[in-house]
Amino acid sequence: MPLVETIKRVTRSGLQSFVRNGWLSTATISVMALTIFVMTSLLLLNVITQSLIFNLQDRIDISVYFKQGTPEDEIAKVRRDVEQLTEVKSVQYVTPDEALAVFKERHKDNPLLLESLAELGENPLEATLNIKARETDQFASIAGFLEREMYKPLIDKVNYSQNAEVIGRLSSIIGGIRRSGAILSFVLAAVAVLVAFNTIRLAIYTARDEIGVMRLVGASNWFIRGPFLVAGVLYGIIAALTTTAVLLPVVGAVSPKISGFLLTGTNLFAYFKQNFWVILGLELAVGIALGALSSYIAVRRYLKV
Amino acid sequence: MIKFDNVSKIYNEHAVALEGVSLEIQPGEFVSIVGQSGAGKSTLLKMLIAEEKPSAGRVFLDSIDVHQIPLAKLSILRRRIGTVFQDFRLLAERTAHENVAFAMEVAAATNEEIERDVPKVLELVGLKDKAGNFPRELSGGEKQRVALARALAHRPDIIMADEPTGNLDPLNTWDIIRLLMKINDLGTTVILATHDREIINTIERRVVSLDRGRVVRDEARGRYIL
Ligand SMILES: Nc1ncnc2c1ncn2[C@@H]1O[C@H](COP(=O)(O)OP(=O)(O)OP(=O)(O)O)[C@@H](O)[C@H]1O
Ligand SMILES: [Mg+2]
């Protein structure tokens, strides 16, 4: 028999049993949708924590304030020295004028402050180097470096940003959460996969006698397996599409709350929309693989007649 | 040619179903297997399609040892044999028509053949009107006739019918037996397991009598004697 005809028959039979066992199909799809939902949520959660950590780390810096009138070339030399350090990720130089502009911009609604600034006549702000470290625990050593004798004449003060320590501790906590979160995610995903697998197994268990009869009537293994694989793949596709259809508005509703709560500026919904096809593709891949593989494994044990 | 060579089947110490059965069946023969309930008739038939493995001895079909065939290849053997199971074993989720069509699909019949033959075969067993019924919507006798239709439809070399008339009234019974004999006349080997004395005594074909797992009689024009 031509392969195309076999595939047609197998597909038709798979679709037919899918429709006729409507209730069972619905139940299986629900469980698979739940599995895919859990996995997608874990993915999104990972995105949130990652951006949270990134955000926090990005906020920590060391500011080096130079004494008024320190020549630019001296500052440039310090900058070069600092940039040599392996711990340093970036160094940003802010001239007094720039600092003033930023200050004015930030307080443009406060005419009193601006007025008194104007009365002062000269720019009271100092030239600054803002230094960011690669890791949060490296600030101490950078600060130590800047406290050397040779820099004393130039530097007015070295300042961790006020909440550096809190932020540092928080980010190490988050790091810990992420690590245990990864393990937990893995366990959760595994549980979800197992539940889906067992649901499909149960569905096929109800057909075990039929499989036996098909074997005895002389159906080849692929002819028996095929319809179950078709149904399994169909479960996966519908489950993935359902999950996405549910997740899209949910993320849309929850995203602003998350951004507000964590103050991260992470827009989960934007992320979701931006990566929509990738996420949908992943969900489909998980659904199809899970459906097909579970069916394959579940049918196998009943083919031994 | 079918050959049972010293076949024994011991399910467990209380159930010795077959003991040293040797038997040859030539192509085109019509053989009835008779014996009391529990004599081992069904077990003997199951050996031929490798539904059960013999505890000892060998079973050959065209000099191929049936029980040496790997699981994945058994389908090829089974397609050559149309089986009417004592307990019917219809596919519960498929209609009468689809059950019969399934056997033909398996045997690689074309769609045209299926469309043409399935209604014909169903008509042959008197179930033209029940084509769309699921097994649960059929009476015992009707299920039995669907099972027979499924066994015939793909024109196998051998038909193996285990009590195919067990649930039928006399009129239907004779229709079925006549049908089997006609198919046999067309060259198909028929193996019939039954306890129906009247059938055996009327058709005057070869009869193999089993008693507690042993062949006690094998006559070319046998009668039903217990
Ligand atoms: N799967 C099994 N496990 C254990 N014992 C079995 C099994 N199948 C059959 N037997 C036993 O084997 C013996 C032969 O059974 P078999 O079904 O071959 O009888 P039969 O001649 O077909 O009887 P009937 O006319 O009632 O159908 C019986 O004693 C039965 O109890
Ligand atoms: Mg029996």
C-alpha cells in the first residue's frame, strides 16, 4: 500500500477517535494545557527575576567626587587607572557642568532651589566618576583601591550609593532564590510532564483491548500506533494554543502590577509580545513532543500481543 | 499447510489445555474441531495466530515456525488468517462497517475495494441494515456475524472460526455454515471449532475430536461422538 494512503488512513482514524472520545480528549488537553502553562509561567518568572537582578545590580555604583578645580587630565588619569581593574565593568565621567544640567533638570519644578543655586553664582557640583562593578561583592575592593595615598589630593570623597549594602544583600538573596528556583522549576516541570504523560497513558489504557484486537487482526505496529500519535500531537497543538490564548490576556493584566511592585521597569507583556512566536513555538514543541512521545511509550506496552 | 507438531499448552497446574497435539491441515480443507467445553479447542486455534505460546511443540504455517516470528512481523502472518473470535472482539469504538473496513485497511485493500466489498460482505451475513451500528448497539448474534464478516472481508487464505454460530438461531446458523462451505469451495481453508452436533453430523467433513487436551479422533468424514 502506498505510504501516502497509509498516512491518510492513520490520520483519519486518529481524528475520528479524537472526536468520538470527546470527553477524554478534553480532559487530556486540559491537563496538557496546564503542563504547558506551568512551563511557560516558569519561563516568564525566570525573565522577571533575571531582569530584577540586572536592575538591582545596575543601580549600585561607586561615585568618586573630585575636589573643585581638579584638572580634567588628572581625572582622566584616575579614570584610566580604574578602568584597568578587572572588577570594573564601566566608568562614566560626569563633568561639573553636566552634573549641574542634570541637577537643574531634575529639580525644574522647584523654583526655590533653582533660585538659590543661581544666587550662589558658581557651580557647586563636583566632577564625578560613576563606577560600576561586574559583581556586587567587588565594590569594597574598588573602594579600597581609590583610597590609596596617591589619589588623596584629588578626591573629595568616595561614595557607595546609599543603599549599596541593602541592594547587595538583596541581590545575593535573589541569586539564591534563582538557584533554588531553577531546581524547583525543574522539579515542577518534571511533575507537570509526568502528570501529562500519565493522563495520556490512562487514555490509551482504556484502548488496550482494542490495541490487542488490532494486533490479532493483523494490523502492523505503525498502523496501530499512528492514530494514537496523531491524537497525541493534536492534544499538544490544541493545548499549546489554548495556553497561549489564556496567557496573553493574563500577562497583559498582570504585567503592569508586576512592574509597579518590583519597580524594575520590566514590561512582561512587552516581552511576551516581542517573543510571542518564540514562546508559542516552544509551547507547540513541548506539546507535540509530549503528546507524541507519551502516546508512543504508552501504546508500546500493549503491542506485545 | 498447517502443522501442529506435538503441541502442549499448560496454563498452570490446574489447566493443561493441550497435550501432545499433532495435526496437519492441507490447503483447502474444511476441518471441524470438536470437544466438550474446556477441551482445548480455542487454545488450539490461538496457537495458530500466536495469541498464545505453546509450552512445548511447534506450530507451522507453510513450514514457517509461527512462534519463531518476532512480534513486529506477526502482523504479516495474521493477515493471512481471518479469525472469528469466540468472544467476537470487535472494535468497540467503530461501527460494524468500520470494523469490517478495518480488516481490509490492514490488508492493504484500496479505498474502492473497501467501499465495494464491505457492504457486500455485511449483506452476506445479513447485516446490511446494521452497518452504522456500534457493537454496543448490536445483539449477540449480530456481533457474531460482524465478527465473521470481518474475518471474510479481506479474503484470507485461512478462516479460523471459534464457535461462530454459538449465539445464532438455527436458521442463521445454517446460513453461516453454508457461507463457510461456499468460501471453502472457492479454495479457502476453513477451521471451525464448535460443539454443535447437528452441524458436524450434517456437513460430513473432517472432524478432529479433542478431549481434555488430547486428540482422540481424527476422521475424514466425521461424526460428533463424545
Ligand atoms: N488464559 C488462561 N489461563 C488459564 N487457563 C486457561 C486460560 N485459557 C484457557 N484456560 C483453560 O484451558 C482449558 C482449555 O480452554 P479452551 O478455551 O481452549 O477450551 P474450549 O475447548 O475452547 O472450551 P469452550 O468450548 O468452552 O470454548 C480450560 O480448562 C480453560 O480453563
Ligand atoms: Mg473455546
